[in-house]
Amino acid sequence: MRKVKYIQNGSASLKKYNGELTLGTDIFFTKGIVFSTYAFVILSYMIGFLEIPSIVRYISMGCLLGFAFYRVLVYQHIYGRPFFVWGAVFISLMFASLFYSPSSELAWRGISAYLIVFAMVGSMIQVTQDYEHLKIILNAFVISAVLISLLSFTLYYNDLFSGQRFDVSGNANDIMVKMLLPVCILIYRCFTEKKQSLFNFILLIPCATVLMLTGSRKGLFIPVVFTVFFIFLNQKSRILKRGLMTLLILVFIGYLIFQIPELYTAVGQRVEYFIAPLLGSGDTTYFSDLARERFRRQALSMFLSSPIIGHGINAFESIYGTYSHNNYTELLSSLGLVGFISFYSIYVYCFGQLLKLRKIMGADKNLNDFAISLLIANLFFDWGAVSFDILYSMISLAVAVSVILLTKRKVRQEVIASE
């Protein structure tokens, strides 16, 4: 039997083995996680819907950071080291780009935005000490999305069906990004939580409706990508049944979009412009697609002129007055191949670990497949948005890294218990 050391520190009881730490019962820590996570996530989601002083959100960010530092100091262990090593390398490249960026002001704005996202994502990894903590974080996003849905249908009902894409309540794409993760969480829970599948489906309806009414095609496409990959990975024994059910739901949604005038005005027209060229039945391209294609070509041209280190963070914006609307071309034009490989190396690490752990008996296969599907959906999302400094997109990395760490810990505990 391997020797196990017990360490007493305050109210917490710890087990140490193989350099890993397992937290015992700590009421202060657990309650703090619940409060700080819900406060930060909900306040972040409410921006654009309610008048919330910035200082209030900063305080909630400080609370979450505080509990992350508390965990590190008390338990003397940084949880998720590969994530922080990756972040340190990428941040170093961003700071180095200050020396050659055409606009140091824009570069610093991009760096500071990423630092905030990295700090929040890293904090969530630190405080996710067991599966219950991970559930708390996912619940915070779901509850926030439900609140946004309720506010949309009560305060901004007319704006929802105006076809103006939420001009009154904020940028439609901001709302879309906020809703993507919660919708994917609820789809995952509909498939895996049999006793609560109806409850999760009821929550999914208003969230998916608001997501659809933002008029964003990504808002329609990304949940479909997530669902398809999750069914393929997790529901192979029932792939025909689940696939047919998903197809019928999509056909029904498509029918509603194109038959109800309000829905057609809000989202149907944009979908039509997107699908027609793919089917070879349309000679008109939506103006947004033309602009995005032009941005991608311009960003690639910048990359080719400096393929190794790029032109600096936000260099594209400093030259063309906007971002490139594509995470791949944005990183290539900003930090070159070095920055591009550095950023996406965390995806390679996560996919490698998740696929490896997926084969281990005792691992939570549902959560594992959820994390893989979420990362794949993220990669599709990156084609239509600059996401490296968006919290609601990057939080997928916190989920993936947390699943990896929790699975490794669970397997290690089972090995020790069996010896």
C-alpha cells in the first residue's frame, strides 16, 4: 500500500500523493466558490441589459481571483500547470509584439483584454477542485443565460422581432457569444441527465430562441456542430435514433424560421444568403460575407509579409480600422506562425489528453465527450470570430482542462485505493 500523508491546515484536510493535492471539506472555500462564481458570471452576462456600475463587476472579478489565490496559498499547489505554462508563453509573445506593433495603444488594449480573460479562466480552473465545483460553474452560465432570455422577452420583446438584431439592448453578436456555451451545456444535459432531461429541455427552449433571434448564423451553426460531434462520440449505440431526432428538430426549426415572418426577418434572410451560394442557387452574396472575405484576404496578406512573428497584437485594426473577424487570420497577422502555434498548442494538449483519458475505465465519459465536442465547436467558431480575448469562448478551455485534471485525479485515487 502506497504511503499517504495527511496534512492539517486550518479547517482543511489534505491528502498528498504523487505531487497532487486533494481538498477535504472546507466550507469557507466551497461557499466562496459558489458566491464568487455566480456573482462574476451573472454580472458579466447582465452587462448590456441592466445598468451595472463597472466597479461592481470588478469587485466580483476580485472575489474570484481572491479565492483562486486562497487555494494556491493554503494548499501550496498550482492546479493545471500546463494551462499556466501555455498562458505564460502566449502572454510573453504578446508583450514582445509591443516593440514592433504599429500602434502600441491598440496592442496594449488587446493584451490587457486577454490578461483579464486569462486571469478569469485560470481562476475558474483553480477553484474547480471536484466535479461538484465544475457543476457550479456550468450552472452559473446556464442561470445567466436563462436570466438573459427572460429579460429579452420582457424588456426587449419588440426588439427581438424587429429584424434589427438587438440594436436597443446591445450588440447581437455579444449576446450570441454569451448564449452559445449555456445552450451547449443544456443540449449535453438533455442527452445525459435522464431524470432531468425534460427540465433541461424546458430551459433550453428560451435560451435557444434568443440565440436564434440574434440573427447570428454562428448562433445556429455552432450548437449543431456541438450536437453532431457529441452524438458521434457519446451516443454511438443510439446514433441513428439520436441523429434522426436531431435532424427532425433542425427541420422543424428551419420550417419555423422560413414560415413565420418575424423569424424570417430576424434570422431567415441571413441564413438564406448563407445557404444559397453553397447550393449554387443564388447570385447574391450577403454584404457581411463579402466584408469578412475581404478581411481574411487582407489579414493573410499581412501574414505573408511577416510570417514568423507577425505585425503585433491588433495590428490589423490599426491598419484597417477593424478586426479580421477570424481568429486564425487575426493571430497569423498579429503574431505570425510563432503566436498561432503557441495559441493553438493548448488545443492539441487538451485533445490529446481527453482522447487518451477517454479510453481509461472509470473516467467520466459523458464529461469527457462534452469537453471534446465543446473544443471542436470552438474551432469552428474561430473561423467566424476573433475569440482569443473573449471570456465566453475561452471558458471552454477551463472546462476541458478541469475535466482532464479531475479525471486524472479520479483515476489516480482508484489506483491508490486498489493497492
